[in-house]
Amino acid sequence: MEFGMRTTVADLQAMKRRGQKIPMLTAYDYTSALMADRAGLPMLLVGDSLGMVIQGHDTTLPVTVDDIVRHTQFVARGAPSALIVADMPFMSYATLEEAIANSRKLMAVGGAQAVKLEGGKPVLETVRRLTDLGVPVMGHLGFRPQSQHQIGLQVQGKDLAGAKALLAEALALEAAGAFAIVLELVPGALAAKVSANLTIPVIGIGAGADCDGQVQVWHDILGLYGDKPPRHAKRFADLGPVIDTALKAYVSEVRAMTFPTDQNTSRIEADILDQVGS
Ligand code: KIV
């Protein structure tokens, strides 16, 4: 794909048909979006995980539509090639009217090309209606952070009833028009089965290698959040300590007056300075 040509839903679905794995990553600001786009990520998620990694909350629940709109604007300015998915925050799609108004905001004001919402059966009508209105919708099954106080922070679909319900809900989301689905914290073999049974891309996080793609949180893969990465993540770089060292060097150089130097400072002619007065 050429730089500047934005990935489409059709491109992602063609990747699945070709068996080409789809990498996806969260992004929350201009600079990281620029880097992610340059690295060739075809799809970026302005996730409500920003509530934790950007805002410092314990959960994603306090995130508002305006938060996601603002961060989507930053990401859209940095990423000319990736398809940008904006998360619909907790309770922002509780009614059809809210879902329509808020997805309009995320796309028309934020600049997203798609939205993501969590859940199966309860959101099918919403997915159908948004899709009919021209909103590409990504589903999110398995562990759903917005429902964590109901379902617990644990792997989903481990027993027969749970596994059957998960496959049925994935198929129902596809039938309702979802263009792709995130599967979070699901046993690998079940995620493989779901991926094989759906024609739309299934993007896993903590769901094994046999999904059609993977999504990760920026801070988790770069070592910028928490002492150790969650089990479903890998640190592709450990930038936290690198930044700590750089910041300590900055502090000590300012104190020691070894920064800034003449090279960092512009000059003024002496006679002009004299005329400035005391
Ligand atoms: O908000 C987020 O970052 C997400 C991913 C974990 C899929 O929903």
C-alpha cells in the first residue's frame, strides 16, 4: 500500500481472504500516529484504554466521547494511511439515538473512519442500524473492559456455554454488518475457530496467533506502562528506562549548566544589546 492511500474496510477484508495477517495498534496522539503509520500499520485504534494509559484512571469507564473525539483528531492528523477506528466509550451507545449521534461525532468531528463498540446480543440492533447508515462498525467480544465489573477481569469462553455463546455472537455481529471483530482474552483454539467461521477479520488480543490479526496497546508493546507487560503483550522495546535515563540527564545538565550550550542559543550583536539599556 502506498503512503497516503488510506486503508479501507474492503482492503482489510481482502487481507483476510489472502491470509495476510493484520497488525493493529492503539494510538492516542499525533506523534505516535505518525510513527505507527510510517511503520505500515493498516489500522489504528483510538482506544478507550486512553483512560488508563493517558489519563491515569484504573479503568476505561471515565472516558468520554469528547475525549475520544479529541484524541482521534490528533491521530487523524498524524496517520494519512491507516484506517482509524474510534472506540465508543462506556454508555455512549446505550440507546440507538446516542449511538447514532456519538458515532457521527467520532467520524465527522474526530475524523475516524470506523467505530468500535463492545458486546454481542445487546448491541446487534445498534450495529445493524449504524452499518445501514454508513458507519463501519467493529465489534468487541470476549473480555470487554467496559463490563469488567460484571464479568470479571478474566479469560472468556472457557466453558461450553461460554464458548458456544461467543461463536454465536461473533456470527450474529457479522450478520448485523460488523466489518471486523476484536476478540480479547479468549482461549487460542476457540479464537481460531471463530476466525475460521467468519468471513470478516477477527483481530485478537490475548487470543492466540490464529486470529486474522492482532491488536496491542501502544504503551504495552513499548514498555511505557506498568512494571511488566500483561501476559497477552510483548515488549518490543523497553522505552520506560530509556526515557527515565534521558530525563535524569536533562535534570542534571540543567542544574550543572552543561545544557543549554552556545549551540542551543541564538546570538545578538553586542551594540544592539548595549542599546537595550540596563
Ligand atoms: O481500548 C483499547 O485499547 C481496546 C483494545 C484493547 C482492543 O479496546
